[in-house]
Amino acid sequence: MKLAKTLLLALGLALAPAAVHAQDAPKQDSTTQAAAPAPGSATQAAPPAAAQSAAVPEVAPVPGVGMPVNEKIVLQDQYTPNGRKALWMHDYILVPMMVGISALVLLLLMFVIVRFRRARNPVPSRTSHNTLIEVIWTLVPVLILVAIAVPSISLLAAQFKPAGKDALTIKATGNQWYWVYSYPDNGGFEVISNMLQDKPEPGKRTRTPADGPRLLAVDNRLVIPVGREIRLLTTSNDVIHSFAVPAFWAKIDAVPGRINEISFKVEKEGVYFGQCSELCGARHGFMPIAVEVVSPAKFAAWVKSKGGTVPGTPSQPLVTPAAEHPVDATTGTDKPTPGTATPPATSQAAPTNGNN
């Protein structure tokens, strides 16, 4: 009996603090509970402006231009001078050489298999060397390497040639797993570029056909003017990334603590896509690049919409000559401006004939 009382007393002491805390907890007012908006309701507060994504872009990509194409095994069409030169070298130098060498090796192999098979050569040949053949297989590879080296060195020199003084400088900073583009020549503003998702997420817009293909579309594109040389500086805030746009023949690593540079000039307006081309972590495959090439006028308007500045653009409208020097409609002469003295009229002598 005493044991049962002791157990009941211990159980009561153990439950007492919970009961006290339950009584001390204030009850929620029913009116307040009813006034609280339900998740997803129309009265729920909108996300802050910083969380809102960019609007759908006005320039839509053209299928097959600046993007990969299904079942296509050749290189993308090129839209920069260096890219066109590299594409020409690939199509008219490298591919013919590869096909020719492969065909030659295959024919020689088939000839040896048929000509020197056991049925036709019961006694193997004991030829140890052939001077002519050795000279040929030494000189021909040397000539092939020279034919490849000359245009290759020229292409590398053009690809890594420093940009001119009139080039537009843009800095691309890699992060896990997004890009930050800054425009130091236009006031230093920045644009953060993230991949667009196909599934709806709160505070973010989903990918549309106007944005681009799946896994390549971004919320904010890198915008550059057409026909102007671009000086692209790359770096990283965490691990090694790589900025690569195949249609520009441009690829350069973004290394933490280091600034790399490459230059290019795009010759056609449009939208071009690329990706990070250096393994940079779990979401490496979800770090696309989208470049929008526009006219100089549209680029200047876009820069101003981002709060940037355009060098050479006057901050105030210039005074027109007509407003600075108004013309009198009756006499056709300039009207005097307020506060200025009118020059005295010069007397003109009456014309005389030669008889006076």
C-alpha cells in the first residue's frame, strides 16, 4: 500500500510542472486567429521587391542559333571573327587531315592483312629496314604538324590578343552556382544571373519559351552591344569555374584570387547560350550563361534602366543653335538676346554710276 502511494506521489510530482506551464500559457484570441491570413491566400503579404525575379525578356532566342541542337554532331555556327576563323580551320584543315590519315591507315592495314597472310606467305619476309619508307614516314608527319601549327598559332594569338582601348570591360565572377556580371565602364552596377526553374517557386518566375531552352535559360542575361569589342575579365569567389560560350569561340577559367582576360566581338544580334565548363560542385550542371547581344542604342537604354551611365552621353540636353540665336521672321536676322546690346546699323552708300 505504501509502495502504491509512493508511486502515485512521484507520478503527480512529475506531471505537476507540465500542468503549471499549460495553465500559464496564454490562450490565442479567437478573433486574432481568424484574422491571420492563411498560407497562399490573397491577403498574404507579397514577397519583398528584392525577391522578385526579372521580367520576361523582350528578345527571344532563335532555335538553332547560339544553342545546342538535337542530333547535331558538328560545331555551332560562329558569330565572332575568331570563331569563324576557328570553324574554318576545323572544317577545312583538321577534319580533312583526320579523315585522310584514318583512311590511309585503314587501307594500309587491309593491304597488310591480305597481302601478307599466311596462305600467301608460308615463309615470312626477313626485311629489316627500308630507307625510303623511313624517310617518308618521318617527313610526312612533320609536314602535317607544320600545316596544323601555322594556323593554330595565328588563331591563338588572335584569341588572346589584348583588347583595344575602346573595348567595353565586363567582369564575370563565378559563384556556386550562379554568375555575377559587373560593368565598370558603366558605373559599376552588377547583374546577378541564376538559372530559371521549370517548376513554380514562391517569389520566382518559371522558365518560358522566350527565356531559352531548359537548363540554359537565366533570369538576368549578360547584355552586350553588337559590333563592339568586349574585354571580359573573369574571377571566382569560391572554387574554379569556367566561362564558356561555344558560339563565340570563347572559354576562359574563373580562378579565385586571379583575374583572367579574354576579348571577342559579336557580329550579330541575338541570344547565345553557354555553361560553366569546369567541374565546380554538386550543381555544376545548373550554372548556365545567357548573353543577349543588342544594338548600341538598346544597350545604352538598358544600362540607364539599371542605374548605370553611358560614357559620352550628356547628362543634360544640349541647347540647339535655333534656341540660342532666335531669328526674326520679318527681317531674317538674329534677334538680340536680353541683356545684350544691339550692334549699330552700318550705313551703306547709294550705288553710283561711273558718270558722276
